[in-house]
Amino acid sequence: MTDKKDDIHIIQYCARSLLPNIQTLKKSSVKILKRSNIDDIHDLRVASRRIRTILDVFSDQLPNKKVKNWEKEISTITKSFGLVRDLDVQIDLINKIYKSTEESRLRSGLRRVRLRLNQKRQQKQADTSEANKLILNSAPIAEMEHWAETVNDRIDEDLVFSTDLFRVGYKKIQSRLDEFLFYEVFIFDPTRISELHQMRIKAKRLRYALEVFSDLYHKETDFALEISKQVQEYLGNIHDCDVWINFLPNFLHKELHRINTFYGYSSPFNRIKPGIEYLIKDREKERTRLYKSFINEWKKWKFDEIWLNLRKVVLLTSLETPHPPNDKEINEKTEASPIEPISDKTEE
């Protein structure tokens, strides 16, 4: 077996996967500066997670002295936009609930929640601007992009799926699937909030690994990719409900304290209380609905042996004779102008 560090085909696949996501990260950052759209922050965070996945799964093939700085930089970016994204999603939900609520007695409380969230979002706007400057002026990101471009420019041959590349794909997908399925034993207890949240994180890691290696397996693993996205969405929405359910009682207590401090008495609190209590019940009801739907879907996925079939596809494909990918598949995956084949390493 060749040394993975010297396998040009692994390095080629890594650089080809990395470059379009760096470009998406930068484009999303520019869009955030130009307009207010929560989807741009979402796109930026997804691009950052994809980059982190690529850096993780191909860490053995990347320049040793640089990859840690790259990983640290991308991780900082993902975290920097995390709270802002959460606030945007919460504000969007409140706006939708407010518009759909006809009872006037509930609206004061909903407006108060929206007011506090908007105040907090405004406070974080400066952090968003700083994070965008970090992306656009980042030396590690520029260095990472240069490495990927250089690799693409140096290699003068078609992309080949080598035996070692299949070994990397097999190892990374199997390990992330194991981490994900570890939490299966907890999902039938709706009170396991922490474990459900951790399973969501593992589903996300599995999803991004499957995205990275989708071309390697000629999209034969995409059935599991779609299911992992659904798991992530279900558990993400359940987690959002849990955040609301935990946040709102504390919010009620703080608003009562604010009103007592400002007015010297608590009667104005009665105007906002019904709306906030309504929101708590609404999120509890939605959480119950989502959880039941998730469990029903999980049982179907188990019956269809989704995860077992994923293991079979990855194993059997990894044992086959390596073959070059279809150019159309690669171009569809990158969603960018065709990238020239790659090279091995830049100078360290």
C-alpha cells in the first residue's frame, strides 16, 4: 500500500472538494455585508462546516504545519455566526407566530419577546461585521485557497479514484456512522434532551462526510445522505423547541423583575404574560409533534435497513477496482466553473 501522504489522487480529491466551498464561504460573507438575509448566514455556516469536514477527513494529506491553523480559523468562523443565526431563526419564528395569531390578548407578550430578541440581535450586529472582516481578510483562508488552487493547477491528469482514496472514504464514513448510531438507544425516551442534541450533531458530521465522498461512491450513498439530512432537520427542530421551552420561563421571570423595578408594581406584567405562556404551550405542542414524527420515520428507516445498506455500499464499493468519476458528477457537485486537476503539496 502506498503512503497516503504521497497518494496524489487523495490530495487531488481533497483540493477539488475544498476549493468550491472556500469560494462559497467568501461569496456568502460578501452577501451578508450587502444585505440582511438569514439564508446568507446559513449558507456561510454550511460552507464552513463542509470545509471543516474536508480538513478533518483529509488531515493526513494536508500540509502539517498549516492544517491546524486552517482548522482553528474555520472553527472560529462557524462559532462566530452561531448565535446570530440562532437569533435570526427565533425572530423569524416569532414573526410567523405573531402574524398567525388573531387573539389580541396574546400579541403584547409576543411583541415583548420579539423586542428583546431584536435588541439582542442588534447588539450582535457588530460581531457579525467583525466576523465578516475576518473571513475576507483572513491569511489562513487565503493560504488554504492558494494551496487548493496550486494543487489543481499542478496535476496534469484526470481525477482517479485510487485504492487508498477508497480506504479513506470507508474509514471516515464508517467511523462517523458508528458515532451517530451510538445514540440510537436514547431516542425512544423523549426526555433525553442532551442525547438527542448530541445525535443531531453526529448526524450533521455523518451528512457532511457523505457529501464529501458522494462522487467517490458515484452517488450510491446519497440515499443515506438524504436520510441523515432529515435526521438532522428533525433533531434540529426538536432542539430549537427545547431551547424555547427552557428560555421562556426564565424570560417571564426577568420581565416580571424589569416591570417591578421600573413601575414599582407588577400589574403591567399581566398584559404580556398570556402571550408568553401561549408561546410556551405552542413550542411544547410542536416538540411533541416533531418527536412523534421523528420516531415514526426512524422505525421506517430501520425497517428499510438504511444504515446497514450504507455500510454494505461503502464496503463493497471500496473493494471494487478503482474507476475514474463521471465529469458531469464532479461539475454538479462543485457548482462552480470546472476545476483543473490537482497537485500534491505546497511549500511548507
